[in-house]
Amino acid sequence: MAEEENGGGAAAGEFYLRYYVGHKGKFGHEFLEFEFRPDGKLRYANNSNYKNDTMIRKEVFLTPSVLKECRRIVSDSEIMKEDDNNWPEPDRVGRQELEIVMGNEHISFTTSKIGSLMDVQTSKDPEGLRIFYYLVQDLKCFVFSLISLHFKIKPI
Amino acid sequence: MANAADVDALDFEPDDDDLMDEDATVDVDASSPTTAAAHIPKLKSAITSSAPKKTKGRGFREETDPGRTNRMSGRFDSLDSDGGPGPERSIEGWIILVTGVHEEAQEDDLQNAFGEFGEIKNLHLNLDRRTGFVKGYALIEYENYEEAEKAIASMDGGELLTQTVNVDWAFSRGPFKRRNDRRRSPHGHRSRSPRRRF
């Protein structure tokens, strides 16, 4: 399983993660963003102007165990080995950003929205983009569970 | 909606926003990755003072969206908390995290193992989106503190489906051990390491 003691592992070193997905369109700037901070704070923001125009912003402190599990998910995905050079550029349809600090590595990837695995397969870097695609889904799933259990809201 | 009212009622320490501040100051210089990286130090310095990081990605080279500061720097809603140490209560109960969960575990397995400490009000056993197997963690909600506490005490380090599981609270009332190097004041801390002399 995840290596416990080295810099890229699940336990050691500092950790920061931020994910953003959004676009600007008919309903204004609609986006979802969350971040895990080094002190354990999880922040979650979701702005959808469609139907109701309320911005949801939640924050809660996580225990080190939860942050460690987040690191484990990131670490196992091996996203830090990838590069966004050949990923589709953000466009009118939307933009995704994934920023992670783990150990002594700092990535800040941007790409367009990915509608389906078809977009991944037809891209110039299907292997790297697939890793990104699944990691983002796993992270969202983790965050939605945490936020919905703690605040009893439906995150989406 | 009630949400909006809560958001307004709860303030948020502006000082804690330092991780987001870098947007305003990042200069655009797409031509050189080294230069671009050199313009990112605020995030870096906010969380570490150690050796420079290996940076990678377009995010370091492109113009930063000025809206990003606004997006994450406003007021965030949180449950009332005194900020002290210890677990935080969620709206309807107490949430624990189980890690090391076997990839073929079923909800029933967790019900059986954790149901004996109290009624499980909610169970999230999320799947790995690629493989369809269990991702490796579960979140469990109990109504009472004592139930959750007992589950943690009894199951942490225990075995579930041949794997060792770790069990702990999911939420905390405050930040955990701040690193010394998070202090942003130039006089805030001194490295003990002689290598870091300037």
C-alpha cells in the first residue's frame, strides 16, 4: 500500500490540494471548487446560478486521518508523475484546475472539461488524462461524502 | 434560505486566507518556466520554508484568474465550534472514518462490524471510479458520541476481511498542529539548520 515514510508517501511532508471546475456562460460564473489545507481545513464552494442563485460555501476541519486518506488517494493515482503539456487547453466550455503540493513536488495542472472517457481516449495523452479523470472523480466523491455527512446538504 | 443566513453570520479569519493570496501578485511570464515558478512563492512560503519545490504544469505559466481570490476568500459557512482540540459533531451525529477497507467489502460487512456499537445512521462506502471496487475507506455516522468513540476504540487497528483497518474521527474542532514554518513573519521563526544561513 501507500508508502508511509517517504516524501511522496501518505504520511510525511506537507500536503495541499485544490480542485476547480467551472465555466462562464448564460448563468454567470458557475463553478465547483474545493481545497484541503495543510492545517486540516477543508473548504468547499459551489456556485450554480441555474434555478437558485445561492453560493454554497462550507468549511470544516478534518482530522489528520482524513487528510492522510486524501494523500493516499493522490499518491496511489501517481498523478504527480503526469504533465498537462498535452492535455486539451481550457476553452469556452470550461476549465479544470488541479493544484497539489505533496512532499517537495508542486503541480498545477489545467485543462478543459472532460465530458466522457471518449474525450480522454481521443486526446493526445490518453494515459495521463485518464489518471486525472479518475482521480478527480474519486476526490469529488470523497469531498461530497464529507460535506454532505457533516452539513447534511446535497453537494450537487 | 437558511444557508445564506448562516453564511453571513459566521465570519472567517482573514489571516487564514494566505494560501489564496498569491493570485493578485503573480506576474505573467509565460516565456520562462523558471521565471514563472519564481513568481509562485507565496503558496510555497505559506506552507513551507524548506527547499524549493519541483513545479510542473500550465498553472505556473499562465495568467492567473483574478477571480480566484474572490471565489475562495469570502465567508464560509461552518458549524459552531469552539476551535479547541477534539472531534467535532456534525449536524446529525458523529462521523468516523475507516481506512484500509478491503476492496471487495460490502456494506453488510461494515454494518456487521460497526453496527454493534450503535445504530449506523449513515454509511458511505465509496467506490473507485476506475475499477468499481471499494476505494478503501468508509464514512460512518452514529447518533451519539459514545457510540462513535467505542467504535474507534474497539476497531482501530483491528481486522476486517483479512485487512487491518484504522478508525478515527473524521472532523475536528480546530486545525491540527500548525507547522512552525507556516508563520509568515520574517522574524517568526529561525531555522535550526546551519544550511539555511543566507
